Amino acid sequence: MFGAGDSGPDGGPRFGAFFGAPGGFAGRHFLEGLELSDEQLEQIIDLKQKSFSKMAHARVDKMDLMQQIMRELGKPTIDRKKIAELKEKLKNQKALMIDSMIENMTEFAEILTAEQRKKVRLKKIRHFLQGIDKDPEGHEPGAAWGGPPAKPFRR
């Protein structure tokens, strides 16, 4: 059912790349212990496939707009009107991506039961509280260099 690239270490579906990605819902560990039914797993996989493609195309479009802006800024004569037009397109693209992300999160939440949503919420709170003094990769500040801890990293 799941291709080699979609299988986790336990042979089940791998959710981390989708749910942990920007615009995603949560890492795979947030789904552990939820006792998802087969039907729920199928729905989550369908949602993953649908939204992955949509978000990938949206990111490419966003990058293209940024490249166009950079090309305009690199020209001998700067066309402020053209840059403003591209900026508006970029804002609209980002708004579409946010709308898509919220829609995906809503569809994901609708797949879960109320009890499962509560468990995910509590896991997110615990995860946040555990990682508040760590850098984005989860390392303690300053510990990697053997020096005194740096100021706590706040997200």
C-alpha cells in the first residue's frame, strides 16, 4: 500500500515529511498513540498526497516571483511599478498558501475524533514546553560548543 518512500521505520506510513513540513500539521510523533483506524489512515494519506502536490506547486510559484523581483532589482534601471506588481502577486501567493495550509489543517482535524484532537493538542503543548530553551534543531544553547549556555532561544 505504501511505497518504499512512504514507509516509516516500523513499516507503517511515514508522516513526518508531510506533517512536520511548513504548512503541515505536526511531526509523526504527534500521531503516535492515537490508535488511528484504517479508514483514518487512508484519509490522512489521501490528504497528504493532495496537499503535497498543491503546496509544492505553490512554493515553486512563490520562488519564481521572488526570482522575478531579484531580476528587477538587478537591472540598471529599477522599475518600481513592476516591483510593486510582483510584490502584490507574491502577497497573493502567500495568502493562497496560508489558506491551503489552514484548509489542510481543518481537514486533518475533521478526520480525528474529539479525543484524538485533544491528545494531539496536549502533545503539542508538551512539545512546546520541552523545546522552549532549545534552538530550532533541538540543541541546548551553547552546549554544542562546550561553553556556557547562551540566552534561551525563543520562537
